[in-house]
Amino acid sequence: MYLLQWHFLRQQQDPERSKSEMKDKDVHTMEKQPVEILQLAFKSRRLLMFGNRSGKPVNMGEMVVVSVDRGEDMGRVVAKMPPSESNMDRIEGNFLRVSTQADMEHFRANREFEKEVLKHCAARVKVRNLDMRLTDCESQLDRNRIRIFFTADQRTDFRGLVRDMASAFRARIEMRQIGVRDDAKYKDGVGICGRQLCCAGFLNEFKSVTLKSVRDQHLSPNPSKVSGACSRLMCCLEYETEFYHKASRTYPRAGLKLKVNGLPALVKSVDIFREDVTIQWEGSGEEELLPIEDFHRRRTMTTLPPVPADNPLETRTIGEKIISKTVTKTTRSDGNKTKPEKKSKNRGRGRYRRKSNKERKP
């Protein structure tokens, strides 16, 4: 109550000041209002969001100038998003204007300037004997900030290098250590498939790729065939993992021992694309290629047809394989039809402890 009275008296005493405070409050509220969100891509393939508060139409793919923490920068519009609370919290700055001819000339001049920065930085790295490999350099449009990307096997103390670069170019220097996969993304290139590297083309984040994906797809674990330009497992190995998981539910795994038509066999290999299974018959060691439908059908046949009593030499045809089996009739010497009780295999090591020679009675 006292606060309301104080605010009322203050407005009575100084109405002009009260109006200016209300105006500042309205401006602050307008800045928080949802606006059109632009997603921009920069040279280092950074994706940042900026607010378009000017109301001017912006087309996809246009080069625009935006305000950042320290000056101005230029990027390409890659997405336009509706305003939302989550997007508003990720805004890095505001849209200023569509790039002009002067801005484009300055932008192209910065590319040559970045080569000079990298050359100077490489010389200072050699002088200071630092264990680091330079990847790329990116300068803001106004050259107030310069980012230098590098890779290293371990943490590197580059504070002296930053001082050398800052005094040489009179700008804020940011050294950023990246991984080998990011290094390949920044440098770009062509993969073994003959297309642009996925990380440089459309991937915005890296997913974990393990040797399990290689085994699930029945690929050779040869590093030269499953590794990419970054010397890590190729990202594209994860693209078909879900397909292989679904398809493998109807296929037996390699190395599985089972019975086909009642005969023991071993699964040698599986080809999901050709939809066939290669099995090896036990005993003969011969291999046979079966379509997956035929494999499932014959696997359910656990027994073969009965053998005629007058034909001790039996010949059965299974697919393209001919199996000959000699049947001999045996009789028991004791005349009983039941099987004899098997002898114990514990060789005297039963649950009762055997007495020693001293404990035994003479």
C-alpha cells in the first residue's frame, strides 16, 4: 500500500519523468515480443539465430548483415522460423540489413585477410613450438573479432600466442580447439562414395558410431574401408543400422548350429540384400545356398520321412543336395526293449567321500 502511495505521489510531482519511464518500459516490452526468427550459417558452419525486428522481408539464401556481441557480421539465411519462447532465448542478435555491394566487397576482402592471419599464426606456432595444427580462421565483417580453429592431441597453453596475434591485428582473438571430425567438416572434401562429405553437406551434429554397426551390417572391419576422411568410423554407417536391425529378426545369425530337415547344419553366412542363407552340413562339410523362405520352411521340418523296411540303403533329396545314409538294424543281447541304465560318469567322485586306505578295513 505504501508503495502505491509513493508511486502516485511521484507521478504527481514529476509527470514528465513518469512518462519517460513508461516509454522505456514499453520499448523494453516491444523488444521481448516475438518476432521473425532467422537462422544464419557462417563460414565455420556455425548456425545461429537472429531476430528480424525491422519487418523487412528476407528471402532464403540471402546474405544479410546482423548485429553481434562485438560489432557486425554477415551470414547466409538458411531457415526462417516462427517466433516461440524457446527460439527467443536463443537469439544472438538482430537483423540489420540485406547485404549491399559494399558489404559483399568487404566480405570477399576478409577471405584474403583470413589467409594472412593463418599464415602469421602458423609462424608464431612454430616459434613458440606449440603442438597444434591449424584448421581454419574466421573474421567478423568489421574485423573486431577473429576466431582461429585448431586440433591438438592434448590441452595446449596458447595464451602467449593469443597475445602475439592480438597485438599484430588489433582485434579480439579466440582460439577454439576442435575434434578431428569437426576438422574434416570445416575443410570439406569428397568421400569414398564420390559425394561431398556428409558432415560438410548436411549433418549438423555427430552421432556416435561403433564397431557394432559394422558387425550388424556384415561389413569387413578393415579400417581403410569403414573409416572416413577424419580417420574415424564413417557417419553413414548409422544410416542403415535400423534397417539391418529390423531385417535381421527374420534371419539366423552366422555361426548358429541348427537342424534343417532334421539334419544338423551350421549357418555360414547371411545376405540380407539377396535374401539367402548359406548353410554347411555337418559331417560332409558341403555348403548349400538356400533362399530365406525355403530355409524357414525346411527348418520347421524336424524329421525326415520314414525309411522303408526293405530298403536299408536310403537316398533322400534335399533341395539340390543328395544325402545317402546306410541304415543298419541292431538288436539287444539281453532281449529287453528298454535301454540299459547308463553307468555313472563321476568316476568315484560322488557326493559321499571315499575312505582312505588307512580308514578301510583290512
